[in-house]
Amino acid sequence: MPIDSPTRPTPSDTPTHPEAPTSPAPAPARMSGRARLVLMVLCAAQFIVALDFSILNVALPVMGADLGMSQADLQWAVTAFALPSGGFLLLFGRIGDLYGRRKLFLAGLALFTAASVVATLAWNPAALLAGRALQGLAAAAIVPTGMSLLTTTFAEGPERERALGISGTLLSLGFTIGMVLGGSMTDTLGWRSTMGLLAVCTLLVLVAAPGLLAESRTPDRPRLDVPGAVTVTGGLLAVIYALSTAGERGFGGADVLVTLVVGIALLVAFVIVESRAEQPLVSLPMLRRRTIAWGNLGGLVTFSMMSTVIFVLTLYLQEVLELSAFQTGLVFGVQGALSAVAGGYAPRVIGRFGARRTLVFSLLGQGLFVAALLGLDSGGRSVWLATAAVSLASMCHLGAIISYGLTVTSGVPDEEQGLATGLVTSTQQVGLTVGIPLLGVLATTGSELLPGVRLVLGVDAAIVVAAGLLVALGLRKPARS
């Protein structure tokens, strides 16, 4: 299926002539020592945010008992982080473009450090939720500005592919390692140690970053699109709240339905506002570009569906196979190790086949390996199938993460990188948020868990494969007239 290679991007969607000679991909340039340090700082910040998504999950029951939180209220420890982190991404990405990405990145690190201290010392549920909400707000500043600094620091081509490969690997590892660390630290040091670890790690990055990062902003200073900022932020907040709450209560609650309708209405209003604004927050012509529209669809699907797989496999391993938390962590440890290997090879694959082809084949591979999990049963040997299939699916998932980021940001001028990476990271955050509420609840609605797990995995695999085929069609090179 002919899909344009991103190794020679063009600013528009005008296809290159098929008869034009194809030059071999240049060999990756060796990074300087300073460039490696810059990449280390930026990737460390992304890793910490990914770690925060999952490190507290295993500790929730212990934390709730310590703070006197009911079982129904435990979800708010996750939702309090997800709401601001997803809702403010586009706004903060644009603010970084206009007023300085380095400045906002450092401010986000400082706020994240302080918020992690508050969460560590939380003396009641309100203090914990406040700390988690501030962590999410800080993450909304760190993630898009960090990605923009990365894409503007490293030149488009092999250098950026290598940098994004490392960043994508650490992003995937952060989510997996967070689950393993969360269980072991809670058992040995208590749940507060998980938040304390985040505070210490972020502080180290904050100390190193100012001397390494150069300021980056758009050359001109257009006015901030306030109506667009209000409608998109409010819409994202409402939609994420509705989907997160639906995971616990279902979609029948009045508050869920009303909030979801309000969120969708605000997002529709945002599109109308942007179509009339002189200096819009989001360029609608940019959203109409094939690479951005279809690339983000691929990203949304790979994140939402893989997070669902991890959720239902955790239930299956502990409830059906009766593995301990430590044994379950070992399964995901294998997954994380193989994902790291995939991250090392992904830039080479992308350099050979192009980011768009890699995105399509990664989605198809992820879907097929998830489908292999339909062979799980209640026998002990299924742990080997679970380990192998989820690890191979995760390797494809990592390829999709890296290639969709390159697909979306390739050919975008530096002054719009904050917007492009804001869309990329919004897709990541929304994907991590919506998958489990939409599908994960199906695993626990029946009287037996195993049939529910199979149902979720079957639907999940079908969605990923369908998305891969749609992305392939959407990114197909138009026929010449």
C-alpha cells in the first residue's frame, strides 16, 4: 500500500512526483556530548510524567485505607491527575510557543516537584487530590514544551528520529516500570514513597535543565486566542471527566451524560471559534493535513487500546491465574524490556521504510498480537502466552508511538512545533484516559471474569486492526491526475 515516506517531508500535502529519484536515507549523525545531555534531560522529564500515570495505581487500596478514602473515591486519585494533564495541554503548548518553551518547561518542573511533595505529605484525601491535580497541571506544561524543545533542538531526519525513538522508548517504559515500582515500593516503603520518588527525580531534572536548554519561541508574538483557549480547555476537561467517571459508574449517570454533552458542545464551539479567529489557537488547515489527522488517529488508538490490554491482563493474571503482584510485575517487566529493545531498533526501521509505513504495520502488528491473547484460559500455561503476546504487541505499540509522533511533526515549521507536539501529547493523554473507561468496564460486568477479558481483547484487537487499515488508506499517496 503506497504511503509517503516522512524522511523527505514537504510543507504541504502536495505529493512528490513518483518518478523523482529516491536518495538513500542519510546515516544517523553522531550526537555531541551536550546534545546527549539535552536529550537526557528532556527524556527524563517525559519518563517521570509517564511514571506518574501508573506508579500510584497498585498502591491505591493501601493509600485509600491510610487516608480513609472509600473504594468509590479511589478513582479520583487517577482522575485528579488526568483532568488537568489532558485538558490544558493544547493551551500550554501554545503559551510555550508564544512566551518561551524553556521558561514554561522549567516552571512546570518546579510545580511538579512541589505538587509531588504535597502528595507525599498528604494528611487527608483533599490534600492528596490537590497534589495530584497540581501534578497534572504541571504535566500539561512539561509534556508539550519538552516535546517542542526536542523537535526544535534536533534537526528533522535521522537525528530527530533517533531522539524521538529514545523518548518513545522511555515513555513506554515509564508506564510499565511505574506499575512494577508501585507495587514493590508500597510493600517495602509505603505508598508515600511513590510520590516521594517523583519529587526527588523531578528536582534532579530541574537542577540540570537551566544550564543545558536554550530558549525557544516563535519569532513573532501574536495574541493568545482566548475564546479558543477557553472552549478547547473546557471541552477537554468535560470529556475527560465524563469518560473517567464512566469507568467507575457507567454511562447511565446524569452527571456523566450532561458533562459529556457539554464537553462535545464546547469542542464544536471551539472549531467554530477557530474558523473565524484572526490568530487561532489551532490552525484548522493544519488539522486538515493528512499526516496530522491520520497520524493522531493512529496515536489515539495505539495508546487507548494498549492501556486497556494492560488493565485487563492485570485483572486476568491476578484474579484468574492467581499470580501475586510481584509475579504480575515480572510479566510486565519482560514486556518493558522487550519494548526497550524495540525502541533501539525503531529508528532504523523508520529510516528504512518511513514513519508512515511503520505506523501502519505497527498498528496491524499490535492488533494481531492482541488477538493472540484470545487463546488465554484458566490453565497455568497461559502465563507464557500472556507474556509473549503482550510483549510482542508492546513492541509494535512502541513502533506506533515513535512513528506517529514523526508523522505528525514532520514538515511542520519550528514556529508551529508547539501546536503540533501539543496535538501529539493531547492524543497521548486522551488515549491513556479513554481506553479503560470505554472497554475495560466490559471485563467486569459479567458473572465470570475470563469471558469478559476475552470480549475486551477481541474488541480491542478489531479496533486496532481497523485503525491500521484506515490510516493506511488516509496516508495513501493520491493518484496523479
